[in-house]
Amino acid sequence: MNRMNRSADCQRDNLHSVFLFILLRCNKTLFLSFIRRIFLFIFVLMKIRKVLFLLFSIVLASPALAQVGGNNTYEFLNLPISARVSALGGNLIPVKDNDLNVSLINPSLLSDSMSNNVALSYINYFADINYGYVAYAKHFDKIGNFSAGIHYLDYGKFIRADEIGNTDGTFGASEMSFNLAYARSIIDSNLTVGATLKTIYSQLESYSSWGSALDVAATYVRPSQGFAAALVIKNMGRQWKPYVEGNREKLPFEVQIGISKKPKHVPFRLSIVYENIEKWDLTYIDPANPPLTEDPLTGEPIKQNKTKIWADKFMRHVVIGGEFIITKNLFLRVGYNYQRRKELKIPEKKGMAGISFGFGFRIYKFHFSYGRAVYHLAGPSNNFSISCDLNSFYGKKFKSPAAQ
């Protein structure tokens, strides 16, 4: 009986050996490629393990970083820069389609096809406030993709006056960020990581400040399925010189994730971004108009709908954008920002607060975009962007190494 069992075991071992031999012979290339990717992945993790540990330590061990608008300095860093981003709700981190304007908010979107591209944006904001951005990208073989840009905001002119109203001329206020970004593919061409280093300067009348911030990001794409996913950790840094000595302020730290999907044979792309992962409750209670907690007639407590409250808190993180691809040279865009609508609408007349829209088109060698974002009944913002590939003027089109 034992002899028969040993014989059966030997036969099974032989079958396993034969099966493995056939598998290796038939799929040798695939098998070796898989092994190489495993070792490459381990190698990359070993190289960046200290950086990853530092980043996650900052995110998880620093509750003071979980701040939102109104509690930080350099808030202009969170303003939507490009017209396309503005038209799609104010955030577009998970769409990778060679748009240099979008790489400002997600550096891992930089690609070699953007080499020698230039992008400019101008935004006519509120109360004579204007801001914009200019960027240039360049690819270097065996190194990666770089971009350099300047992000500026001008608050306009103000009347200088003392506490009793005596005027003494005017003064200005402005802020600026010098950005240097880098990105490259790792593991395979579907996964890209990137980072942006920002050097920030602010001048408010006679008060000045400067600081630095770092964005890190990763984007994964499946071109055959029209799918992309992205993670961005924004504005990790420090205010090195405060406006007032001894009063150092926090930067607008934030963690975002997003996905986008373009179904096959459907000229439409949907993007969904979840902002402020580091802070769950983004609700703001107006002290002058607090919500009712008890019935004004009976004095009894008003029962709260927990599901509705949870859904409201969840949606305050969500930005939704839809892009209709009419032709390869014409695009229509619409976006919805729930948080913006909840905070800026007027109960008596909600209007279109939180809704944005726009379009993009190509003429000759230039790509123009326009975005209109409605913040309040007081008026919308108008965003204009233009980009072009300088290679097209030379008659020399950059060709990525993967396509050669």
C-alpha cells in the first residue's frame, strides 16, 4: 500500500515537472518579463522606502496638517489654473492626455509628448483680482520629463488709510510661486510618478513672506480601457519667513484621489475627484445663521437624518466633471462642485453656484480653452488658456522612445 502511494506521488511530481517545463518553454518571454518586473518593483521600493516612510509619517502623524480654506497661508495655490480645469469643477487630477496645463495640479501627468510645449493661462477673478500661469516642458532621454513655470496672483490696488480714515496713497498686494516639476514612468509605462517643488513669495503692502512646498503624485492609466486613477499629496512644506515675526502659518496641505473613464466608442469622459482625504468633516456652520436643533413651536429636539448628514459630508469632498469630445478639435465641458455650491449659494436664490462649463478647440497649431465657473450670484470667474507645441513650428515632431 505504501509502495502504491509513493508511486502515485512520484507520478504527480512528474506531471508537475512536465507541466512547468511546457509552461516555461511556451511562455519563456512572458515569464522572464514577469520576473524582471518583480525585481524592478522590489528595487524601486528599496530606493524610495525612506521617502515613502517620510511622506506617510507626515500625513498620518500630523493632525495639525488637516486644515482647509481660511486656516492657512498661500491659499492661492489651490485656485484652479487652467480654463479646462475650471470648466470641469475645479479639479482634474486623473486625466492624462498630454495637456501641460493640467500637470500643474498633478505633476505625474507630465509625459515625453509634452516636450517643448508651452502653456499660458489667465483668469479674470473677482474684485479686480487677476491671476495666471505660464509653463514650459522638456523631455530628457534616460532622465525623465521636466517642466518649469510661474504661478502669480495680483490683488490689485488698495487705498492706504489709517484707523480713522485718513488716506495716504495706495498700495499693492501680490503672490507668486516658482514651480519646478519632474515625472517619469516606473515599473511599466502605465504607472507614472512625479513631484513639484514650489518656491513661494508673497507681498501684502509692507508685509512679505516666503516659503516652499512640495507636491508628490502618482498616476496609473489603462489606455485600452480608457481608465486612469491618480493620487496627489499637495503643499507639504513650510513658511520660512512669516509676515509677522513669531507668527508662522500653515500651508494648505491636502490629499486627493481621482478616477476617470472614457468608454470605448463613446465621445465622453467622466472624471470624479475626492478632495481633502485628510479631513472628513468639511461643513461650516455660520454663527449668524446656525441650523435649527429644536422645533421653534414645541421646543422638542429636531430628529437628525444620519444618512442625509453622512451623504452631505461625503459629497463635500467630491468634484465631478464631464467632457464631450465632439471632434478631435472641439470639446465641450461641464462640472459640478458640491462643496462650492453648499458654501456660496443663497437659500432664497441658489442660482448656478457650484456649476461650471466651458469649451476647448484647436486652430492651426494652438489649443484654446475657455472656462466659466459660477461661485455666487455676485458673478462668475472667466478663465482663458492657450497652449502649443513649439516643435510644430520647426517641422520637427518629438517622438517618444517607446514609439521608436
